[in-house]
Amino acid sequence: MKVPRGKFLGERIDSPTTDEAEHFIKCPACGGWIDMRDLGSVFDHEGPLPHPDQDQAQ
């Protein structure tokens, strides 16, 4: 089952972030940035390469 991007968005339950960058991590496989609040984006990076074009390193 494919989870569409932007459909399931999470929010922090601990202290609020002071920097938007705290919501992102870099994928060790493709180098793209993953918004950890977006479940669809996280799942897109679980599979084999190539990952989605919009997340590829520029």
C-alpha cells in the first residue's frame, strides 16, 4: 500500500522546535531531504533506490 505524501502529517508532542530544519533528515542512500512529519515521504525512502525525483540531491 502506498501512503500519499501530505496526507498523514505529524506534529511534535514534546517541546516545540525553534528551527524548521529540525523536521528534516538527509537520506543516507540518496542524499535527499526527508520531512519527518510527512509519513508518505518517510515511507518513500524505505524502498530501494532510486527514490522519488523530488527528493534527489540537487
